[in-house]
Amino acid sequence: MILLLLTLLFLAPPVPGGASATAEAERLAEEALRLEATDRPAAIQRAHRALALTSEFVPTAFVSAGRKGEVVEDEFQAARDGYRRHRARLYEALGALLARGGKPLAGSRYLARAFLLDATPDRGLLLARAQIALGRGREALATVQRAIAGLVSLRPEATAVIAEAVDVAGLPSAQAEIDRGRLQATLGDAAALRDGPLELPSELRLSTSPVFRLGDAAINLIYVAEASCRSCSADLAELRRLVPEGVRVLMLPAVDDQDVALRQVLALYRYPWPLLLGRGLARRLALEERQALVVGRGGWTMAVLKAPFGPPLASTLAALGRSDVEETIPRARWNGRPVDRDPLPPPPALLPEGLAPGEDEPAPPDFTAAVGAYGGGRMAEALRAFEVLEAKGDGWLLSPEARLNRALCMAGLGQRDAARRILLRTGDGRFPEAIDRALEAIAARTR
């Protein structure tokens, strides 16, 4: 069935323009951005024209059809990927113009689609700035974290956007959020990340000193040794190999008053690391045997790793050794509350009727009325309503989702060939699986 659909798509009647329309759309988008400084309304109008020009997916504008019109799935996927990159440039141009022109909500919708289609760092920063303007600090931070995932070195523009997002969200540290993003991208599930501040009992002391101050070292590593110390030798040898100079290593017995074996191993191999002494400290820190707690930024960034430590520990220490933001922690605009790590709500899901919703909640009354008309079998009324919503140009109901809804209405009116053509030419939406299901349903009804 998939191969049949792909072949139909390549053999469907050609759309006028093809590759030339693609080039013209990109030229119009670039022209719109240049025009922004002198005539923003005209620039926005031109960007809308660019986006409308290639709203139909023409695979042969991005790859050549196979011999005698044959096509394989790899060629189709390459064509769709090329189309999505092309469309991302057009969505980005319009979204940036709207956001900079005082319409951050509309701009954020187009920029979010550009970022979905082709998630480049620059697009992430553009989207995050629009989200900051809307007061959506957590969303902006999540966007930037995704945009910079895997990057070791950050541009000043990225750190500035992160700092703004952190302040809007009321978080305590921009650097801690950068640390978290780096560690999540590098380590995945190999480390459990914790938010600060680290609260320690005042009576803590070291075996070598009557006092303990967290700030005496930029990075502290607390290793929890099992009472028997059966694995101590291997773990401590690995720590000596992996931990660079400047990181303070502290030993913590898992059980109070059962540190004789640990002390013997430390003395035998001449490890210079002191014991961290405090009643019930391992339990209070929620640490288990053979775990290491790495503490940086004065207790505002923490990661828990399990032995054997290997590359995850080296990556953690390297990340905490970097400094990207000059700040006093906590920041002045911290709200004083624990950091909210609850997942952000996802974009609106496909409706039970198979209709595509807009980009965010709540849905406007006109959309609710259109869904009601569709459910009541008033297909012509629903079709007109979806067309009006798309034509508003505010980005709530973008072209791909509007096309899906229009196709379903047309199929309900018996115009199945026209509906199929619309679906076959849609390639930049949030619901590609829904497009496939609708095509299969129309084909089944036709048979």
C-alpha cells in the first residue's frame, strides 16, 4: 500500500511551477526579510505569498522520478526531507517578521513549524525569543536546550537567550540549566540529575579537618563506599584515573561507624581523600553504595552516577568545568521555589474525528463550530469554516492541517479524487500518519 501511494504521488498530475516555484518562493522569502527595515507590512505580505506558493508538495521538484515513473520509498523520503527543509525556510521568514513586528504569538506558531521541520540552532533561538516575549520562559528554555543539544561551545547569542528565559521562568541559575542540557544530551540515563540548592547539615566535618565548606572547591565528588569495601579498590583506582586536578574527592561510608575497611584501603593505596563525616548523611543525600554525587556551581548542579563510572563521569566533570554565563547564583529574579520539571504540555493532538487541531490551546470558537458542523454531517459548512481559519494568517491553523481538514470534508461531500490529490500533496504537517490513514480510508471507500 505504501509503494502504491508513493507511485501515485509521483505520477499525479504535475503542479505548475515545480522546481521553479520552489526557487521563486525562497527568493520571495529572502526579499521579504530585506524589505523588513523599510516596509514591514509589505514584507509580511511577501512572506505570506512565498509560503502559499509551495503549499503543495511536488516530489519531483526535489528528486527525479525513477525509470518510467517508478519510485522507491527512499526517493520519496529524500523528496519529502528536501521539501520540509525548503518549507522551514519559508515558515522561518514569516515567523521572524511577525515576531519582530509585535505579533509574537502568530510569529511563534510559524517559527515552531520551521523548527519542527528543520531544527537548526538559529531557528531555535528565533522561536525562543518569541516565546520569551509571550512570557513562556519554560517553553523558551526547552526550545533552546533542544537547539543547542550536543554543542560543546555556545555562542553569546545562545547564552543570552538562555539567561532571558531563565529569568522569565523565575529559575535560580542559567548556568545550571546549561549544565543540565549538556549532561542530558551527553549522558542520557547514565546520570540522575538533581536541582539545587544542596542542603547539608551544619555539623558536617572532614576526617582531616573539624569543618567542611562546600565552597572550598569548585567541584566536589562524594563517593559512597559499601561497608565491606569489597569494590573500593577498583572504584577508587578508577576515580584516581578519571578525576582531574582541582576536583575535591570525598569519601562517605554508606553506614555510620562502619568505615574501618574504607580507611584501610585509603591508607594502603595512599589515597589523599578525606572522609566526609555526618550522622545518616548517605541516607540524607539519598545515595546508595558505589554511587558518586558530583556537585558543582556551589550546590546548584548535581549529578548522581553509578560505578563503574567510566566516560559518564569524565563527561560530567568536563561539563561542570566549563563556564558560559557570568552570574550570581541564585539570580535576582529567582522565584524562590523549587524548579518545576513537570513535562510541558504537548501540542494539541489529532481529534477523534480525524480532524487536525491548530497549534495551541484554547481553540477559537470558529474551529469548535467547524468541528461541530463536520460531526453533524454539514460538510460544506465545515469546509468553508476551515478555509476561513486558514486564511486568517495568524498561524493558528497552518496550511498542512487545514489541507487535511479540507480533504476530509471533501471526501464527505463525495469529492474523493479531489480529496486524495490534496492529501498526496501535503508534506509539511504535524500529522503525517493521519494523512496516510485518510488516504487509505478514501481508497477503501472508492473500491
